[in-house]
Amino acid sequence: MKFNHLSFPSIDVKATADFFVRHLGCSLEFISPAAAMLKRAGFDIVIEAKDHTVVWPHNFHLGFELASVDELSELYQHLLAQGVPMQTGLFQHERGSRFFCAAPGGLLFEMNTRADAHERYRASFERQARADAVK
């Protein structure tokens, strides 16, 4: 089985699609007032228009991983300068540094890196990296 797509509702398709393109490196394949189709890393992201505010479950979020603390810090500074609503500052966590921000419509994102994760978590990350390399 292969991961195919993510689909999200939005009251503002254009603003939500723009967030994915401007800040997360997605390419826009199609957009209309009712929907947008984006591509990133071999899968599709679909944004579908809704005429009501979407209420996300507590702590529902998407996580994106960056290779280094410096890259994470650069993204944090970029999003902050662009006025993206931040839910947290950039902070160090035992599983690696991270921050949380929101896209238009309230979709929550966790941006993180494992580069500075505590040693006791590194073994599982390294096993996963080896497994990914074999594929």
C-alpha cells in the first residue's frame, strides 16, 4: 500500500493553498473556488471548500521534519516574518527541537527536527533511517 493524499476542508481555498505553496514547498496543480490540488514529495494534498468554520480536534496536527536545527530556525523566522500565527515559539524537546503554527483555517502544523534529539531516542530514528535507505 502506498500513501496517496491528504484532504483538508477550508473556508478559504486560495489562502490555504497559498500557505502550502509559499511556506511548505508544495506545487499547485489545480485551483478553483471549490478545491485545490497540490503536490509534495510524491503525494497529493487536496483543499476542499466549506461554507463553515472547521473545528479541528484538540492537538490534531501535521508534522514536517527538517534536517537540522538551523533549517528549523530559518523556517520559524520566515513564518514569523510572514505573519503566520504561531502557537508556540521554537523550543528544544527531548525528541528534537520544534514549533507549532497554524495555516489559514486553523490547521495546526508541527515543524521539527530530530537532529538534536536526546540520545535515548536516536536509536529508533537511526533504525528508521536504515530501513528507509534499504527501500
